[in-house]
Amino acid sequence: MRLFADLKALIVRDRRTDGIVPSSGFTAHLVILSAAAMAFLAVFALALSLASGRLAVRWGDELAQSATIRIVAPVEQRAAQTETTLRILETTTGVAFARALDSSEQQALLEPWFGSGLDLEKLPVPQLIEIIQEDNGFDAAGLRLRLAAEVPGATLDDHSQWRAPLVQSANRLKALGVVSVFLLAVTLAAMVTLAANASLAANVQVIRVLRLVGATDGLIARAFVRRFTVRAFAGAALGMVFGMISVLLLPSASEASGFLTGLGFQGLEWALPLLIPLFAATVAFFATGWSARRVMGDLA
Amino acid sequence: MIELENVAYRYSSGDALLSDISLKLAPGSFHFLTGPSGAGKTTFIKLCYGALRATSGAVRVFDQDVKSLNRDGVAKLRRRIGVVHQDCQFLDHLSVAENIALPLTTTGRDTQEAREDLTELMGWVGLTDRAAALPPELSGGERQRAALARGVIMSPDVIIADEPTGNVDWEMSQRLLRLLVELNKMGKTVLVATHDLSLIRAAKTQVQARVLRIANHRVQLAGADL
Ligand SMILES: Nc1ncnc2c1ncn2[C@@H]1O[C@H](COP(=O)(O)OP(=O)(O)OP(=O)(O)O)[C@@H](O)[C@H]1O
Ligand SMILES: [Mg+2]
């Protein structure tokens, strides 16, 4: 009930409170400016967090789906061992598809490192077998045992070794984004509290006079709270708009999206930054209300 | 209406300023409060509207013990008591008219009818021309008149004025006194602190006024021998 009245007082201009506190251009602009800056940064922190979350999922999924077997064997045994391996894979549950890369594919893979013109047949280059797993995956330990028994030169790589740290760092990045948003909120709260305190301290005389004429603490507090809440909202809205425009202007995610080009919002995620001004207003509402109660308690 | 029972008061820094005060301001009564400068008139008045709390004893206003009121309670009490302060504090960023109307705005009673009362009241205290001025631009006497106007705008049940005529000429002080007498005749309880004995004499010709005198830390009813 009280809260509802407070909220209404925020939105509806209240003749009782509007003019009673002198406006202070300077602190007002500072609050708007810092709220705008925080909101701008928050948009990026949010984008970072969402993008790394997506990345973590994608890396996790895609890499979990595939595995590779490397066969290192003397040139003359390579074909036979490859044959055996493919046969084993056919009878392994959980393997959806397996095929040996042909030499032109292997050549393409190596070209970036060794240049073109390699004759793979003559070189002791491992033969690669690509495995696509079924949804439930296969029993990697079991497969390794069978391979060890039948194909001495085969090594199974289910990518888990290098996948794990990648996924982990993507998840860390995501958490970092969330922490940044949280820190921005705390900083905004601190800024607004400082500004509100300064404003209340500068208006001690005004508060005294208002009390003399019978204004309740609640009414006096509302005059300040409304002001700072509106300012924080306006500033954050401004910063959010600029932040979103900047995110829009980032290079769009291409097919082979690296991490940096994927920084942005997708679909419904675009609605998320819209919450930033509301969030900033809420922070300002409580921060100002808290300082007002404290200052007026001290004055009594 | 206002009742003090064995009230004593001392500021934290000093000795007892007021002690052993028991008195009653009946509804509709008109009292003057007099005494030498520094005797404690302003202090007594502050006790009456809840700005100070008695060190001992009880102050009851509208049958409520002031001690038992929280800040909101005191705020509500002040809406029923028009106080004219000796140091006339205003909001310097609002015009004189807005300052006088401040009790109306803060309590949401800023109606058309109240606006008309405001115009009339400003005329009575001779501030019609200064309505748009800011408080720092007023003379001492103009400030006092504005403070009186603000004190009575809510048509409160009790009007307490601390030196309302300290800075104005005889003619204006008679005019302000008339206003207070008129309000008293409408049934308001009035308490006026003043040094000005001629004001008290003038009042006695118009209304049944009693005089309280502060002497030796006590508040006593003065005799007719002023
Ligand atoms: N806040 C305070 N703290 C300590 N002492 C105070 C305080 N206010 C007033 N006094 C002292 O209390 C005494 C009475 O002050 P008060 O203002 O009540 O006198 P007064 O009768 O209204 O005087 P005047 O006629 O000059 O207005 C004075 O000696 C004053 O110095
Ligand atoms: Mg005084």
C-alpha cells in the first residue's frame, strides 16, 4: 500500500512535492551523466555475458558431437589399420558415422602449416578418421581398449581435453559479464546515494521549514526520491539507447563467427537491455529513500 | 487545548530554564506571553508545538501527550497549530505567495477556495504587491507579516505567534492584532509572545486577553496592573 503510493507519486506529477525542493542543476546533470555511462557499459557487459554463454553452449555441443581417431603407422600398414578401425567403429554403439579423411582433405588441413605440394603418401603423416557421435555418445574408454588391442597405432581423441578449458573460459567470461552488471549497479547506487546525500545536506534548511509547516518525512523524502529516480531513469535510458546503437554497429556475426564478431544480442535478448533503465530507477529509488530516511533521522 | 503539567525544561548545555509550569490554555482563549529577553518565551512556545520535548512533566496538545508522538504525529499536530516563528524561516526559492500557501500545498489542500483566502489574507497583511517577490527581498517587517499569514492560512485551531509585531510600525501592528483578534472571535485559541506592552493594552480593549509572564523560570498569570 505504502509502496504503491510511493510508486504512484513517482509517475504522477505531485503538486505537493514538485516545487518544494530547489532544483540543483549540477548534481542533477551528474546523476544523469553517470547513470547514462553505467547503462552504456551495462549494455556491453550484458552483451558479453550473453555472447559467451552462447559460445560456451555451442563449443560444448559441437565438439561433444565429434571425435577423431589418429592412426600413426608405417606407410605400408596405414591402410590396413584404417580398415580395421573403421570396422570396429561400425560395431561400436553410439557412433553415428565414421569415415577416413582422404588425402586431399588431409592436405587441405595441413596446407596452412606446411604449404601446398605435400605428398602425403610418402610422409609419415597420421591418417585421420572423423567420427560423428549419436546423441548419447559412445563409450570412449571401451573404444580405446578395443583399439589398443587391435590397432596399435590408433589414438582416440574425443576433444574433451582441449574442449573443457575452452568451455570453461567461455563460462568464466559469462560470469564476468554478470559480475560487471552487478558492480555497475552497485556503483550507480553509490553515486546516487552520494548525490542524494549532498542534495539533502544542501537542503537542510528547506527540510526544517517544511517540517515547521507540517510536512511529514514521507512527503519530504518523496520530493527527493522522485527527482533522483527520474534522473537515474532518464540517464540510464539515454545510455542504454547509445549502448544498443553501438552494439548494432558492431560487425555482424558471420558464418565462421569468431568470438569477437559474435558480441551482440539475438532475438529476444534485445529486450534485456530495456530492463536497464528500470533497474537503474529501482536502484535510485531505494538508494535515495534510504539516504533521505537517514538524513531526516539525524536531523530530528 | 494546550495543557502543561509540572513541566520543566533545560537545554542540554545549561541550567533549568523553565521549571514547575502547570497551566491550561482553554479553547477560544487569548493569551499574551511576556517576559524579559532570554527568559524563555520562544522555548515555551516550542514546547507547545512539539519542537522541543519537556525535560520533565507532560505537555498535552489536543489531548495528546506530545512525548508519545512520533515525527509524523508531530507533523500532523503542526497542521492544526499555526505557528509564527520569531526568525520567520521561508523557502527562498519560492515566491512570497507560494511560501504563504506552503502549508496548503504540502497537505494537498490547495483548492480554488483556499486560493481566494490566500488573496484576501495577503491583502490583510499588506503584501499584495510583494506576492511575487522572493523572501530574501523582503524587509524585516514584511517577513513577519508573511510569516503571520503563513501561520493562519490553514485556519488552524490554535495560533501561536512569537513576536509577530517586533519589526512593524504601530499602525501595522494594530492591523496584525486585528487579524489575530478576528481569528480569536472565530473561536481560535491564540497565544502571542511579545515585549510590547502597548500592544497588550490595545488588545485588552478588543478582547478578553490574559497575560502570562515568565519570571524566575516560572510562568505566572500577571495581574491587571500592566
Ligand atoms: N538551542 C539552544 N541551546 C541552548 N540554549 C538555548 C537554545 N535556545 C535558546 N537558548 C537559551 O535559552 C534562553 C531562552 O531563550 P529563548 O529564545 O526562549 O528566549 P526568549 O524569551 O524568546 O527571548 P527573546 O525575547 O529575546 O526572543 C536564552 O538564554 C538562550 O540563550
Ligand atoms: Mg524569543
